[in-house]
Amino acid sequence: MGCCGCCAHQDYYDEIKELDEDLVDLKSIPKAATSSIPTPSPPSSDDIIRDYLSGFYQSMHTEQKSFSAFIHSFIEYLGNAGQYIHEIGINTKINQMRDSQGTDKMKKYMELRMEETDMEKRLIEQLVQVAERLHEIDNEKAEQLKDEFNLLFTLVDETNPLKSQIEVLKAKEDEYLSQKGMNLAQTALRFVNRIKLERELTSIKIQLVEKSQGTGVDLNKLREIEEVVEKAFKLSINNLQKVSEEITGKEYDKLEGIRKKISETYGFNAEGIMESIKHKTEAIFKMQAEVSNYLNENSVENKIKSLERKVKEIVENLENKRRVYLPVVQKAFGINEKYSPLSFNEEELKYNRGGYKSVSDLHIKITELLVAVSDQDNYLVKTVEGINEFHDKFSNVDAQLQDLIKQEIRDLSNTISLENSELRENLERIKTLASELEIDPSMNIIQYTLQISERMKIMDDIDTLRKHARDIYSRDSIKLKSSFNEMLNEMESKKSLAEAEQEQLQTKIKALEHSAEKDKELINKYTQMNSDQELEITKLKNSLSTLTVENQEFTDKISSLEEENESLEKNEKKMKKNLREKENEVREASEKIAVLEEEVGKLKVEIHSLKEALDKKESEVEVIE
């Protein structure tokens, strides 16, 4: 069965490995190449994972069913009511695990396996405690028999025929004392034999009592015998109660009638004490019969055989699961540690002498079984960790792809101009597709695989849109560069013309300034001459009174001088007018120079703006590339 399951999964191993490599290294796939990945032929990765999980879940359910039967038998053997309650809780969790799905099923299964392992350990410890307690009770019974033999040897002399019977029984007890290294079953058998031995000693006591009647037996001796019988009776009852509590977890409920015998009195004379000893001895016989019946009803041999069968079943279940489940898990998730199987061969399952299985050997084997179960739990823990890590890798890849898509969309949104309606429509379509794919932690690996595939398609669309935008902007950039170069050449030409005109104007301004200086000097000269002439006229006028005689002579001369003065004044006005015209020409030239300088400044600003626009376009082209 296990071999067939292994072969069935082996057929898909290569495809599982390829799927694992493709999904883990998903980010290494080139964006432009994802659209060319061929669709895998059947069986698909979904079918492989679903088939694997189905087989794994079936193995889990089979194992839990086997464990439930095993633990029920173990608890029934130990008879612990508290463990029955714990078993009910385990069965409830098994049903909850069976009804759950996905990672929740795995989590509940791992928690359940840990709790089951802990429960197995507690039951084994309880079994060991039962064995230890049975050894203690057997030793207590040996001490009780020792006191019985000492009492009887003091009461029986060498001539008494009962002495030989007592010696035979003492030889049996010595043989029991010589036995060492007893297991649980052998100890239980020896305890039963000692109870039978105690019964025979009680019979001898009764015979001694009957023979001592009417012979004047010492009353103190009879009271000592009564106390010994009463002590033996109480010790036997206590031992039976302890055995019952250790085996079944509750008190033995059939001793109430026998207990009354220990409190009954029949007088304090010899006859009354003898009657009390008789009734108490009969009660001991009844109690010993109850012990025999109880041990037959709770046969250690049958319990051990049943426990061994359950142990063998769980070992076979572990081995079958190992052959089917572990190779697939190791190949799928890379768990390469070796697993040492636990096996019980036929020689180990044989019974020891006396028909009883060695409980110490059984304890060793169950301990080995728990170690194997613990190893299996470690494998399951690693398996779940591997599955969770696998799931986390898918989740991380999906989240990284989502962030990458958002970043790409933001970059394209900032790059694509509003005037380009075609690119904008494609970008909005990609935004809509991306918004429909949200991260959901509850998704399984198959759903993550499908969503990652959709995100890769979106990345292909983004890459195609980016290439289209890059082509468009490359063409626009070439046109812009050409236009800019033409504008730059035109600006350089205008700048050269403006500089030449500026030089001409500056030369003209210098010439005008030089001419104006000369005119100014001439005006100053004429002004000085006019002042001299006016001074001379003033002098002439002042001397007019004294030169009356000469007035007539100088009248013509004065007239001519006045005419000359008027001519000079006209020349002065004309020179002033020329000076004002020169000053206006200088001012107009200065204004033209200021206008030209302003135009040159504007041209420089426009050139600087054009350079910045060109640099921005070149950086956008580089970003797109």
C-alpha cells in the first residue's frame, strides 16, 4: 500500500520541483519575457498540489483514527476516569481538525499531535507507576507473611504435625523472596500466589485454634493470635483497595460486608476470642476469594496483549505513512534529514515464560515508539514550517509585484502627458486591472499562483505601454531638439545683429558727444565774446556823456556793432538750438541702447528657459529609456 502511494507521487516529482523553482524565482523572470511563457500541459500545478494535499489529509485522518483506538484501549487498561475525559477532548479536536480546511487544518493537526504525544507520555508514566505500586504491595505482603511465619513458629513446637506444613509454605515464600528482576506480570502472579499462601496459613491458624480449645490455652496467646489475624485482615483489605485504585482508578465496592466482620466481638473469654478469630479468618478467606476474582476480571495478561496489538498497529501505521508521506514531503519542501523507522519484529513480540509479556520491555518499546512519534512530530513541524515558508514566499512575491505595479503606474502617470489620450486610456485600463487584484492573507498557494500570473500579465502591459510612450517621446524629443536648434541659431543671429547695431550706435554716440563738446566750446567762446562786447557797449554808454561829441562819429559804428551783436545773438540761439538737437539725439541713442539691452536680456532669459526645457525633456527621455 505504501509503495503504491510512493510510486503514484513519484510520477509528478519533476513537475513539482519545476513548479517550486518557477514560483520561488518568480522575480527573476524578465518582464518582457513573461508573455512568452508557455501554458503547462496537464496535469497542472493545481492538480498536483491538490492531489498531494488530498493524500496528506487522508494519511492524517487514518493516523488519527488509529491513534484514537489505541489510546482508548490504553486508557481502558489503566482505568483512569480523568484520562477518559481527556480522551473525549482529544476525539472532539480530531473531529474539529477533520472538518477544518487548508492551513487551519494543518495548524490544528500539529497542535493535536503535540497534545497526543504528551498524553501518551503521561499514560506511559502512569503504567510505570502502576508497576511500581504493584511491587510495593507485593513487598508489603511479603512483610506480612514474614510476621505470620514468625508467629506460627512460636506457637507450634517440633512435635506438632502442622510444623511440616508451615515449613513447606515457608520454603515457597523463600523461593518467592529469591526471585529478582520481576516484571509487572510476574509480580502480579507472585502476589496472587502469596495471597494463596496467606490463605493456607490462615487455615493452619484455624486448626491450631481448634486444637487449642479445651486445653487451657493462654488467653494472652489467643489475643495475640486475634490481633495478628485482625492485622492481616486489615492489611489484605488495604492492599486490595490500593490495587483496585491503581488498576481501575476507583475503590473496590464489594468489601462492605467483609469489613463488618472486623468490628464484631464475641466476648473476652477464651471461647469468645476463639469465635472472633474464626469469623475473622472466614472473612479473610472471603476477601482472598474476592481478590482472586478481581485479578481474573482484570487480567494483566489480556491487558498487555491488547496493548501490544495497539502498539503494533500504530507502528505499522507510522511505517505506512512514512513510506507514502515522507518521501513526497522531502522532495517537495527539501527536508533531507534521515528518518529512522521503528519496527517490532516477531521475535520481540513473543511472550516470556509464564505466558506474560515483559512490561519493562514493553515500556522500553513504547518509549522508543514515543521517540519515533516525536521524530515524526518534528518532521511534521518542519513540513508545516516549510509549507508556511512556501506560502510566505508567494505572499511576499505577490506584495512586491503589487508595489512594483503601483510604482510603475505612478511613474507612467507622471510621464504621460494629458494630451496623449491613447496612452492615458491604456494607463487607466491597467489601473483598473491592478485595483481588482488585492492582497488577501487567507489565500492559498494555488490562489496566489493565479494572482501572481495575473500581475505578471499586468507587468507585460505596463512594459508594452512604457515602450510605446518611450517611442512617442523619443520622436517628440527629436523634433524639440531640431526646433530648439533652429531657434537657438535664430537667436544667435539676432544677437549678432543687435551687437553690431549696438557698436554702431555707440560709435555714433561717441561722435555726437565729441561734436557736442566742440559746439559747447564754440558757444562758450561766442558767449564770452558777447560778454566782452556788452562790457564794451556798457563802457561806451558810460562814456556817452563825455563822448557826446564823438557820438555822431561813433553812431554808425555803434549801429554796426549792434547789428553785429544781433548777428552774434542769432548765432548763439542757433548754436543753442543745435546743442539741444544734439542732446536729443544723444538721449534717443541712449534710449535705443536701453531698448536693445532689454531685448538682449529677454533673449537671454528665453535662451535659458529653452535650455531648461530641453534638459527636462532629455531627463524624461532618459527615465523612459
